[in-house]
Amino acid sequence: MEEWNGEDAKRRRGQTGKSIKAALLAGVFGLAWASGAHAETAAPPAEPSDTIDSLVIVAKRNDAAKTQMRAANAIAVLSAEDLEHTAVHNVAEALGMMPSVNVMNTGSSFFGGIDGASRGEGMFVSIRGLNAEFNVNMINGVTVAQGMPYSRQVQLSLLPPSGLHTIVLNKTSTADMDGDAIGGTVDFRTPSAFDYREDFSGSITASGRVESRARDYGDQGLGGGLSAELARKFGPEQSFGVYASAFYDKRNFANSEMAGVMAAQNDGGWSYLVRNAAGVSYPGLDPEKNVTQTGVNFGVSNGYTERWGGNFTLNWRPDATLEAYLRGSYAYAKTQQNSTLSQFVSTSKSYKEAVAGSGRYALSVDQISTRVWYETNPEEADLATLQAGLDKTLGAWTLSPQVFFSEGNNDRPNHIEASVRINQSDKYNNGSNRPLGGLSIGYADNLPYPLFTSTIYDDLNNANTALLARRAGQLTEQYSGQQKYGFKFDAKRVFEGGALQWVKLGGKYVDSHRRVTNRDWTNDHFANLIGQGGLTWQSLGIATSYYDAVFPGKYTWRAPKVNQDKLLEYFYKYKTAASFDTCGSNEVNNYNCNTQKGDEAVASVYAVADYQFGDVEVSPGIRYEHTKIDNLYWAIPTTSTGQQTGAWATSSTEYNEVLPSVFVTWRPSDAAVYRGSVWTSYTRPAFIQLAGGERRSISDDGSVSITRGNPDLKPIKAINFDLSGEWSNTKGGYAMIGGFYKRLSDYMYDNGSSSVNTDTYAEGKTTISQPNNGGDGDVYGVELQLRQKFSDLPGLLSGLGAGFNVTRQWTSVDLGDGVDNRIQNAPDWLANAQLFYQKGGFSFDVMYRYTGAYVAGYDVLDQPGEWDNLWVRPMRRVDLHVGYAFDNGFKLDLSVSNLLKNYSYWSHIGKNSLALSDVVDSGRTTLLTLKKSF
């Protein structure tokens, strides 16, 4: 498919009021400047900035730099070529190639911790030190619905890079953009028929992929996909255009996991080596150096992700003054994830005083429960957008009305879990733990290794027959979604003959509806249901075979292969009314206790002006946003006689934010641009924090204890400062250096379904516990981006080039306890380096990515001090791409992601300790694509 290259296609500046030069030239970032910079000093003054809120499509990576130079505000751009030269799983991972973007393999809720990370793919991104809920995500300029159950994040792993042509990251927000973006605004863009030179063109792409870690387990690990796109212009003077694309892909995975943090949090699988009589780390010893794993989980997470969807754009351009459009997008992803964890659980620990009277008590792990725990993490997610609008020029005015709709869902339809264990006790079994004594864990290469007895090893190695079956399943259904719709109107007036270039006014109204529900059923023990002791997964037909190694290359005992269909069959066979236990035994409460509905309406108006003083452009603006949130949730009272039937309760929250901004741009030539800006923004708290379900306990003396959300939470606010300079040279080079600072107030972090910074206060006989805002915070950062093509080298070497970007960030925030912490998911360092070659039809890329250490969670063990935060280790990855474009329209690409098979995730408790860790090994991904353009 022939990409639009801008020849004879420069759009009229007054046509939409939101234009950018269509002729995106081939200048790119540089490392060598001397000869090029000299040539540029004589260049004429640059024209005023082009705003890129119009849907500019960037085909070539060389054009991306030119787009960044011409933009009115600080942006970063990924071109269609950038996206084609990767083996990433989704657009979240693609965004990691941009400065100041951190890609997270896990999130909150059922995506949290190692459960999400063991899928082995990026899911969310933080931008400029701010977590995913501080960003605005758009498709073709439409703010997408947020389907996640307990946050305002958008799960970007839903979108494959094959369905998009350009990604634009706005690092700053002007007054005509949504105000609730403290981190950044990401716009995923699809083309129109007018973005192609030919009247009719198209392409078909087929791909195949291999996941190396799945093959280590004996699985095939194969996957692939098919996509197609068509563009056609027709009608009188080719005034109509239609573009449509569709994609399908499937990925089969099997990844290794070592879950020490999970064991520490859920099964008490940690301890201090030496503690005092009060049970805390012995005074004088560094707690991080004084902890050890006492129990740990090892396993395999296997399954598949299947995605399909498409995009379309209809355009009508009857003359130079009018363009009407209808755009839509849809993406659907179904994931089946099954995790089988071999568990070494410390069920009995004792502490003996080393020397009488010393007060130093040393750890001994006296008993171990050998277990296998199986859980699924299914997901059905979709994201849709639809918009219709026009741009009409009437003299000096351009009017742009638009209506839009978006819907997003993130459902967990049938999560099921079950286990076997050596100490199963019920009406027919009376199991016991295995004796041990002393320490239970040793370490090698920073990984924990259980100190097995032969009996314990045999239990785990023969789990299908050696361990007793526990319950006939526990099933959870969770559904979460949001619908968002509204309209906006922009009006731009162009002036001539003075400093004032244009004025832009507009308004926007968005109404959204959110629903989250979670219900749970737990069956009785197998032995009680069947009336027989000694039942195992083997005898029940739930697991009759094994993986040869639970974690190939590290941990060698076998792990069961569970038959999920058989487990579900047993669950539904033995499910009764008594199984329903979401919040207890009251059926009405069980249906409603974890249900929340929220309506949010946001009305905004703005005004922005643009002044030109020679080479200097000044754009002051102001935006006002009014938010009204109405929540409905379930409130359960509890008396001395027990839990009572609850009732629906409501809460309401309003925000009124005035957001001034000023942007200054100096363009001494077409080869240089300097920007400075001060702008304000905010982020509304998560719905679960505003109105989580209420629990009310009433004692006999009339005292009342209430746990609930807090509708009086303040929005998180930010004052943002940004400075940058960008340069290009005539030798195919580009450079950018920038700095940013954000002053935060009333900070809140992502804590899943748990309340943030819980505070308890009393009003008479009533005690209320609810989340509260934290304090102030600071984010500082420096960005450097360079790219140079060495076109002066002789012969074939002239196709060589290199580029890199580096971001250094410093973050500090008061979570609400007066102590400064690093901000969540904000690495200190981020870097990308690339060596590329492009000559004729041949292309070659070697890409390196580095992500520094960052804090993912706070106080995860609930210990005194700040030492027990959850950290993620620095991650390194090398990717490779080789491609060739043939003269007949075929293009063949081979891409390898994580070439050196580095671990994809390693979290640990304590900044300087790896004793309590979660580790995921997802291996290498190889992707082969064949594309035919016509």
C-alpha cells in the first residue's frame, strides 16, 4: 500500500484550522552537526507552528522528526515504519520506544503483581513519572472509555500495533485539550483515503510467531495473524474517500514464574532471620538484610490471547472549505490464562533465643505444607470508538462540530481456582504437614531454592497422586465497563496584518456510565461432596500428566497439567445455593455487595489565542472543566446478631477546575525550535476511592464503625513547566533536549480495590474509615533524543544510521504520612538506543531498551518504616529487525523481541534486597511478516 508522501498534497492552512504540512520531509535526528548546522544558519525564518490535533499520519520514521519540529507543543511521534520494525506484542510495548515512557507488565485488580506479569507482555504505561491513570488515551482524537474495574487506566495491551499507523504522544496540554492529563496524552491514529497518493490502494499482511519459553515447556508456542487494509477515493473530483482495515492475531504462551512476593503476602512465606521479643527486626539490623523467604511458589502460566478488530474512515471533501468525516474503531481481545503453582508453604515457624537474655531470637521453619494451586485469569476486553464531524471554513472562521462515542469493557467471566495439599483435612481426611527445622530457603544467583527433604521433593514432583484434592473449585465472575459519549464544538478565527494570528474557542460535553460487579462462589471439599477420602487430582481426572520441569533451567521438579474443562465440570456439578459467598451467607448482599455504578458528566469550555512577534510565537489559553459524579453502591449493616440485608446508597462529587496555560515558541529558522510552557492539569480520583461499597458495624452499646469510599476526595492537581530545544541538519540529523517539572498536590496512587491512605476519625459514637488524599509531590526530568543517518559515508555504508533517547527522572511525594517516597511506576532512568541500516529495499535494526528501577507498591508487608515497598528491578532488552521490500510490492520482515531472553519481570520487596522476589521468564518472541501492497 503506497503511503501518502505529501507530493502535491499540502493542505490549505485555512481549510480546517487544525492543519500540519502534509509534505513531511525526510530530515531525522542527528549525532553529527558540523556541516549541516552551517548550512542551516542562512535558512529563512520558520512559519508559525502547525497544530497536529488534525489526524496527521506519519508513514516514515524520518518524517516523525519533522512532525515533532513543526508541532505547536512538545510531542513525540512513532511512525508506521517504526511500528512495522518491532516484534512487540501490543501498542503499550511500542510506546516504550518513546522518551519518558515506562512500560509496565502488570497493574492492579486481577492484573496485579505476578498474575498480570506472567502473561509476558506490556499492559500499561507511565509517562513522565506519572502512572497510567494520569494519562489521557485517544483513538483518532476521541478519548476512549476506561473499562478497568478499579482505576482510570486503559489496558493498552488490547491494541495490536498492526491496527495503527501513527502514535502521537503529547507531552504538554494546550487549552483546547482535555485537562485531566498530568502525565501525557496519547493519540493512536488510523489513516483516511486522502492519506494515500493513489485513488485505490491496499495491502494484505500475514504473520507467524514463535514464543521460545512455550517451546521450553514442550508446547508449540506458535501464533500468527492476518490483516488487510483498503483505501479508495471516488466521486466527483475524487471528493469521497473510504478507508477500512481489519486484523486478527493469536498468541500462544507458556511462561515461567517464581512467586516469592506472592507467597510472602498471601501465605506468610517470609520472616526476619533475627527478631526481638516483639516480633520485629532486631534493633540495629537493616530489615532488608534481615529478611528471608520461608515459603515460595513456582509455576507455569500458559494460555493464549486472541485479538481481532478493525478501523474505518469515511471522508467527503466537496470543496476547499468543507470536510466531513465518519470514523470508527473496534478492538476485541480474549485471553485464557492458566497458572499452575507448585507451593512450598511454611506453616509453622518458631524463634529461639540464641543466647539466654540477649533478646535475639533466631528463625526456625518447623513444618512445610506441600501444595499445588491452580488458578485461571481469563479476560474478555474490548474497546470501541465512533465519531462524526466536519470542518467548515467561512471566511476567516473555521467551525468544527463533532459527536463521539466510546465503550470499553474488561471482564473476567469465569476465574476458577482449586488446590491439592498434603495437609488436607475434612470429614474424611486428616492430613499433616511435613517436618523440617532450621532455615527452609537457600539462595543462588539471587533466586530462592527450597531446602528440600526427599519426602517434600517427592510430594511436589508427584503432586497428581501424592497430594489430596481440596475444594471442588472456587469461581469468581467480574464485569467492568464504561460507556462514554458526547459532543464538542471548536471555532477558530484567523486574523491578518497584526501580531494576533488566530483565536480559538470551544466547548465539550462528555457523559459516561460505569458499572463494576464482582461475585464469588466457593464449593465444599471434594471428600465431603463425594463421601470418600484419599481423592487426588489423578483419581478425579483433573490432572493426569505433567510438565517435565516447573521452571526449565532453574527448578527441575514436575508440575501438573490441569484439565480446566474437567475442573469446571466438577464445579458446576457441585455448586449449590450455599456456594454463593461473595460477602457472606446473605444472598441479597452477595449479589450486590461488590457492585458499583457511576455516572460522570464533564462540561468544559476554553479559549486560546496565538500571537506572532517575529520569530516568537506566544499562545496563552484558559480552560474550565466542571465535573459531576454520581455513584451508586451497596451498604451493608452488621449488628450483634450478624450481617443484615443491605441497601443501595448514593454519593455525589463535583469538581470545578480552572486551567490556565501559556506556550512560547521561538523558531529562528526551519532547522531550530525552542519551546517553553507553563500549564495546569488535574486527575480525578478513581471511582472505587470515591464510592467503594460501605460496611457498617453496630455494637450493642450503639457504637458504629463505618468503612466506605470518600466522595469528598480532591482531584490530584499539577502545575507543569516544560522547556525544550530541537534542531535538525541537512545531513539527516535531529536532536532534542528538554526538561520538565511538575508540582503535584493532593496525590493519590493506584491501590486496586483497596482504599488509599486510609484515615479513621470519630464523630460521637461513629467511627469512619475512608481513603484520603496524600500530600504534595515533585517530578523533575531531563530528556535527550538524537538521531543521525550517516549518508556521507561511501557506497553501501551510506545507509547506516544511529539514534537514541535518554530520560532521567527524579520523583518525590508525600503519600499522606509526611514521609517522602518515590512516585509509583516512575523509573529513575529510561533509555533506548538503535543502530539501523536502510538502503534500497533492505532494512536492518538493532534496538536496546533499558528501564531503571522503580517503586510499584507501598508498604506491601505492613511493616514499620518505609523499607517494605515493592520495587521492580532494572530491565534490559535487545530487539532485532531485518526486512526487505521487493519491487513487486511484497515486503518480508523478521523481528525478534528480547533476543537475549532476559527476564521480563523481576519485582522485590525492599530497595536493596532480592530476598523476597517475583520473577517471570517469558523468553524470546520471533515474528515473521509478509506484506503485499497494491
